[in-house]
Amino acid sequence: MSLQAELSPRPLRRLRLPVFELIALVALCFAMVGAVAIGDITVPPAEILKMLGNRIFGMDFAVDPIREGIVWHYRLSRAAMAASAGAALAVCGTVLQALLRNPLAEPYLLGISAGASTGAVLVMILGIGAGAVTLSGGAFLGAGLAFAFVAFLAHGSGGGTERIILAGIAGSQLFNAATSFIVITSANAEQTRGIMFWLLGSLGGVRWPDVALAMPVLATGLAICLYRARALDAFAFGEDAAASLGIDTVRIRAELFAITAMLTAGIVSLVGAVGFVGLVVPHASRFLVGPAHGRLIPATALAGGVFMVTADVLSRIVVPGQVLPIGVVTALFGAPAFAFILWRSRRRA
């Protein structure tokens, strides 16, 4: 039995998309309220609603201005970015798994996140581009270069599902090593500490301008992936099957690879490299709504947002007085979850 068949979730009892979508949306709202309320200063949900009423609808509730500033400028923007990042990474994993017909495909494992990190660090530390290339632009170029490297290596070694993963691991190690080399040889002690923390995933410096940058990228990527949902369904049966249905496989594959690179680069440039979101969330969503991408993509985006916001809350409360990199939390919870999915799939095989 192929790796694809072994790891693909068995058709369990599935929820209809509107039901799951509603549950996931409510869960996301609760998670965001929790993310805004929890911190060194606890803010009751009722007070949060009053603050939002003042800010969004121009109401005049009596609230503490300092607490309102903390909620609006720091915690809410952080929660919104966490939700956006989780949605984007989860959708990238869903698309890559369909295009490559590989259930282990995701931006982190294929080295795309590592390439984006290298591009971002080149711009941040070495000033590559002389100001003409933004941090996001550098991350996008790095993500594209990493994907091209992995594709070239996988093709040169004979192709196949397992070789794509091996090529991704090699690419990830190569670009991580390049990033570490640049940081160690060119950054001062303070820069090194900040960048190494950022590379593990950090939402600490996120503000509303960052959210305003991430939201259009996510909306554009999500819309295009939804528009190509039927093509992704066809790719799941193989490139030949997709071509027999009249799908321009070369053009659509390149288009969707570019979209995943854009989403990954945008998120990495803002919050660093965060693993396991694009691996675990698509599998969990597939258990509930099935493999059809017209239902799977929005469900995965919502579930990814819930996962990432919850991980952000945990990163702030697991160790009292200390904030963990969010990538550490997603790995601690994502790796066992994926191991469970893997074990359950094999047990049913």
C-alpha cells in the first residue's frame, strides 16, 4: 500500500460543512476572547465587549483607558495575527498535500518556511536589496528559491512521494544552516538573540499594521485556493486524471505553488517559522468534513486559526512570567497529535 493510502484518513462520520464551519467559527471567537482576556492583567470578557463597542461602533462605555489600550493595541492585534497565520499555514498544507499527493507535505517540512526565513534574515541583517526589497519580498524570494531547490532535487533523484519529503528535509536543513551561518557571523549578540527567538515563531511585536498586511494576503490566497478547489480534487487522483478532465495541470500547479509560497513568505516575515500547523490541521479537518476541497479549505482555515490562537494563549501561560516561542508550543502539541493520526491510520489499514 502506498504512503498516500496509508496516511489518508479513513472516511469517518463527517460533519456537514455548515455545522463544522459554525462550530469552528464559534470556537475561534471564544479562543480570541480568551487570548485577549488572559495575560498579566486579566480583563473580563464583558469589559472586552465594551472596549470593542467603543472602538468599532463609537459607543461611550466607561472603561479603564490603560486596559483598553492593552486590549486594543497589543492583545487583539496579536490574536488577529495568530488566527491569520494559522489559517494561512493550514491552507498551505492542504493545497500542498493535494498537489504533491503526499499527506506529509507542508511548508515547514518541505523547506519553504526555512527558505523564507533565510530570505528575511538576508534582508534584515545583511541589507540585501539595498532597501529596494522589503522583508516580505525577501521572504517570498527565499521561499520560491527553496521550493525550486526541493523540486529540482526531487526530480533529479527520480521523483516520487518519499523522495519529495527527503528532498524537503534536505532543503530545510540547508536553508536553516544558511540562516544560522548568517546570524552567527553577521549579527551582534542582541540581534542574534532576537532573531533566534523570532525564527521559532513570535507574535510579541505584532501590531495592527502587520495585521493589515497579513489579511489581504490571506484573503487573496484563500479566494484563489477556493476558486481552484475542483482542480485540487482532480489532482488528488493524479496529474494524468486531472489532465484528462481538461485541467491545465502545469499552469494551475505553478499558480497554486506560487500562492503557497506567497502565504508562507508573508506569515514567516511577520511571525517567523511555525511548524506542524500545515501538517496536523488539514488531517484533523479531513476527518470531519471529508476530502472535497470546496468544504475542506474553509474548514481548514477556521481550524488553523483556532489552533494557532490556542497555541498563542498556551505560550503565555505554560511558564509563569515567561513567553515561549509559539513554534515550540505548536511542535509540542502538533507532533503527538500527528503521531496519533499516523498510528490510527495504520491501525485501520
